Amino acid sequence: MGIFSKKHSIGKTIAELRKSKGWTQAELAEKLQVSDKAVSKWEKDNGAPSIEFFPAIAELFGVSIDYIMTGKEPEREVITISKAELCAKNDNPAMLDGIDINHKDEQGKSLVDYILQYQSFNVFVKLCESQKGSIAKFPILDAIKLSILTNRLDLLCGAEFSLGRSYSARWKFETETQLLMLAPQAIAEKFNREGEYSAKLSCLLTDDIFETIVCDKRINEDTFGVLLGKQPNRQCVWYHVFPYLIHQSYLHNNEKMLRRLLALSVENNQYAYDNMKLVRDRYNGELNYAPNFFFMAAGGNKGHGLVRILEETIKLALEKGDFALFKEFDDINRAIQAYYDFKPYIASEYEIRMAKLKADKSVTQDELTIQSTVHDGIINIDELLATNNLQLIKKALATHDIHPIEPLCRMFQNKQWRALFEYAVDSKNDSLARAVMKYDERLIEKEIASIYVKSAYGGYPHPFASSTNDKKLILRSATPIYSYTNTDFVNIAYIIDYFAKYRQQVISDCSFEEEKIKAVNELTQEYFESELKKGNTEIVIIKLCVRLEAILRSSYHYEGDFSEMLDKYCSQHGQEDDGWGYNQEAKFVKYLQKLRMCRNSIVHAEKKKDMLTLEEIQYCIDYICNLK
């Protein structure tokens, strides 16, 4: 009996694939963007899809084009892997026999590469146990991490790692965690540690290892006992990396580990304060301990270090509004600062205040923005203006001081002599303190005025009047208070009035700036040129004057009506001889004067005279649109 091969049916293959998806012929037709009659025709073998449909059908059903055409998938290529890869992939130590640790397979990889790729813990341990020195074939950071994760720090004993050049690292004891942190500067640079006085200058470990120690549940208590314990020949914990472990514990919400680390850190630091003597510049060059707060025992060689809290950890606590924990962090660093002049990070009063305000749900966003511009009780004018919010600026200026002299003026007006005396004592202003003790109001007033008035000698402000706003608090319409050398006529009322006028000046400037921004954004060069092409010259002339007026009032602080401001501008910029020859700008200034006359003729229905030509209007457009 002959064997007959049945011809493959493309239509039946499509029908089977369609049914496996649970689709109707109409649904398949919609996906392929053909008619359902066409799909029916294919499945009945009354015709086959055009060749251009095969890729779309194959992709739709997740099969190959060959499968649609023949019903058979092509044989998959058999990929062989080396014994080293198979050993690591299966994490099977029994396969280690006969594998040369130095041999590279066809992929150019060795057993060490595959152990790192597949994280083969069992193979790693067996390899290190059975082949002496094999752990040194691993990069030092990988060897450390694998030893920690397998809870076999003993595997590091006697291992010597090459660190480039003539440097090497060698473990003598299982508990020699000291080696994990100390490295010559050149080695530290090799491991991408930045800066001569970087906090991690002498640390080989990375954040990845710190995170692993804190988060990986495979690490047992024996390993923690080594990592968090005392070092040989040193009466201290692993102080150098404690700050980074603390940060990772807090970052990953490991409360138990955080508490443990903080308790050890406080104990460690207190031991240093009680028993150790600071050694300055004992080590330099390749081994510089200064960034690590290193101490030596008096009369001995046992070292000790202080644990500080990192800046990013403290900022994270403030960001979270975790003020109780922030206090613990802050206390640790302040204790170090009091003991040692290499200062750890201390959060500023500003940072603490802002963090508390952000955590207070009753504080509005506007108030938060205002408070962000307040430093030591004084509004920073530059920061306030940068908000570009006129209503907020008005509110801030009405409720906050802009200079340290203002609260002193209020104290004087309210006869708060005790508060004034305390200020005088705190600021070491003996003359003010004596005036207050005498209850001599005239003398007190004079002393307060003199705090803000510039000294007659040297031209420097009084030291008690230090403020970020000193150079800005000047009225354009009056001589600044601190320019006077004779202060007899300057009294408290004068100072209060001066700052009231300055506040109004700021508000006016902001209002004019808003108008300018609106005019500049709406009346663009493209707008003027478009209207000019349409023949709307009168609109162009009027609107050009609107934009120019807004600029003169805001950017140049001119006052008066448009004509007065333009006259002032032209007198300053229209001189034909600028001292170096002909002033090209003078020509355009003449066009501005002509522009104003044309505008007056249009607005006031006067007799039109000397209308600008189209070319001259274009000159005005170019000039005005380039004014800032």
C-alpha cells in the first residue's frame, strides 16, 4: 500500500489558529482589515491570502510564516553551553571537578564570570573551599558581597586581592572588616571616589553592598556579629561604613537594623569622647584618616573613630517629617561638632523650619512659598520677586520684615525696653545697652538709627545691620539712609516711612513688570509685521506705543505720561555724538519721536502730519521689539 502525503491546507491552518484565539471570522477580518468574506474564502480553500498578508497573519498569531504555509515550525537551533556555565547555571558544586577556573569558553567567559552572572552561591562556596586562592580571582567587591551573602566571611581569610599598580588587599582574620574600609588614595580613586576629602575617600565598598547588608534576609546573625562588631586591635565598631549602613536602613525602612546601628554608634562615640585623644595629621599622603574622625588612645596604638550621620540621611528625615528621628541624628552630629572641629552636617534653622511647615497640613501653599523666602525672620527680596506672584508679594511685604532694623523700631515704638536690652546684649552693642539702661529715649532712638546708617569711615554698613537686602533697599526718589554721615535728623519715624515707601516701590515695580510682560507677549514682532502687511498702520503705531510705554515704565523706571517718559529716554539715548563719533542709535530715537506724534494724531484726531513711511515703521518695530 502506497504512502500518500496530504497537501497542506493554509485555510485550515488559519481557521485552527483563529479558533484557538476564540475569534470569529469577522473579528479576524477586522484585525487584518479585510472583509469577512475573504476570511471565509481562505478557510474554505477557495483561495489563499495574498503574499503581503502572511507577515501580518504570522505576527497576529505568534507563529512563523513557514508554519502558515507548511504547518511545520522550523527546527530550533541547538545551542550548547560549556560545562562551566552549566555548573553555575544549575548552581551544582558536584560539576566542579575538571573545570579550570582560568579557562574561558567559546563565549569568552570563565567559571568566575558565570558564578557572578547566575549568583551561584553553592558553587562559589565549594570553589573557595576546594581551591586555595580561588576567591582572589573574583573582583574584590564581588568577593566581599558573595562572602557576606553566603555567610562565609571566613572564605576571605588569607585572601590577597590585586588592586592595580603595586597595591593589594589581604585578609588576615575573618573579622578583619578594617580592610573593607581602608585604602590608599590612589586605590580609592580607582574605585571612583571623588574629591581629596571625600567622605568615602578611604572606603572600597559601594552603596550596593550597604543596601545588601541592610536588606538581604539571607544574611544571618553570625555574619552581622562580625560586620557590626569590634575589629581586631581596635576598640571600635566598623565606624567608617556605619553612616552608610544607617542611611540604607532608613532609606529602606529597616527599623530594627536602624535602631541597632544607632545604639552602637552612640555607644561607640561616647567611648571615644571618654577615652580617646584626637591625633591630628598623624597619617597623611596615602592613608588620610581625617575625613573619618580618627582618634588614637593616649599612650597606645589602639585606634578609634566616630560615627556621624550623613547629610542625605538628615535631609531625608526632614523631607519625611520624621522629626523625632531627625532629633536623634542631629544630636549625634552636634556632639561630634562640639568635640571635634571637623564638622559633620548640621541642618540649618531654615531647613528645619521649612520641613515643619511642609508637614503642617494647615499651612497653605502661598504661605509656604512666602516662608521659603524668609531667612532669620527677614524676607529676601530677590527670592520674593522670583515668585513672580504680585498678590503673594503684596501679602509678604505686608506681614514680614525686610530688614533687621524694623523689629528694633517696633520695640522702640512699643517701649519694649527689656527686649531691646536683650538684643543689645546678644549683639554686643554696648552703647545701645547703656542707652536702654538709662531709659533715655532720645539716645535710644539715635543708637537704633545709627545701626542702619552707614559709617562715616570706610563706607561699610554697620555690622549689626547685616542683611541680604542691604544693597537693594534704596528708594530711587530719595538718598538711601545709610549714605548719610550725619544722623541727627534720622529718627525712627523717618526709617519706618522710608521702608513703607520702599515696599510701595516694589509693589509698583511688580505691577509695571506684569503689564510689560503682558504687552511683550501679546504685541510681538510677528504681530506687528503681520498687521503692517495687512495695511493696518494706525493699529501698528498705537500698539507700538503701548509696548514701548510698558517697557519704559518697568525696565527704565520712568514716571509720568508717555510723552514725558519718551522725552527722558530720547534725551538719554538720542545724542548724535556718543563720544566715539556718530551714534547710530540717534537715528532710531528720532523715529520714536515721530512715532509718538503719529500716535497723538491718531488718538486725538488731530491733523495728521509727518506720517511715518513703511520703512520707518519697520525701523520702529525692530528697535522697540529689541528693547528689554
